[in-house]
Amino acid sequence: MRIPIIRCARCLRRSEGSSLIELALLLPMFLFLFVGAVDLGRLYYVSVEVTGASQAGALYGVQNPSDVSGMESASSAGASNLSGVTTNATYGCECSDGTAASANCSLTPSCTYNYVNYVDVVTSAQYAPIFNYPGLPASMSVSRETRMRVGSD
């Protein structure tokens, strides 16, 4: 009767299956960290694409300040890898000290010093993570604004 107890004690001293048990316990945590890193990388990619698209629209606007539709299409083309990108472009004149502004430069603002012409492009896209994480929304809006000075008086 003592022989089975000795054999069982000898089995418990072996460490042949301990690596498999450790892997089974740690693998879900590693997968969760990996998926989180992939989601963070995707969010960073969307942010870089939206920033580049906004800058592309503003650069087009510096060369063609009154072509709002051209700025918006240049911005949309800058983020062609993303779906659902929205762009809003404007241009105008404002005092260099920020006291008065005129949309579309329809009226020249009366300024103490001088006024500047500008283009402003706002680009945004929706980002949805792979999984819904606690405390984070199911969808996030990534938005960037680029404002560039065209010229001055």
C-alpha cells in the first residue's frame, strides 16, 4: 500500500508539465497586451494620416487661397488610405493681433497694424478599436486642424 504513495510523491517532484501550465496561465495576458499594442498602433496611424491630410489641404490652399473645394479634395486625397474622412476648409483675413476677422476676405478688416490672409483646414476621421475596452468609447473621432498664413498687407 505504501508503493502508490511513493510513486505519487515522485510524480509531484517532477517539473515536466509546469512550463505548459505557466504558458496556459500567461498566454491570455500576453494576447491582451499584444492586441492593445496593435490597437494603439492603428490609432497612431490614423492620427498621422489625418495630420498629413490636413497639411496637404492647407498647402494647396496656400497656392490657391480661394479654392475651398480644391483644398478639401487635396485633403481627402491625402488620406486616401482611410475611409470616412471629412474635411472642412475656409480662408479669410484677420488682423495680425487677432482683434478683427473677415471670412472669405469679403471685407478688409480695419486693423491698427496690418492684416494677414490665412487658410484653415480641419480634417477628421473615425477610429474604432478592435475590442471594446472598459472606460474607452466604442468609436473615437481623430481631428486635426492646420492653419497657414497666405500673405499679408
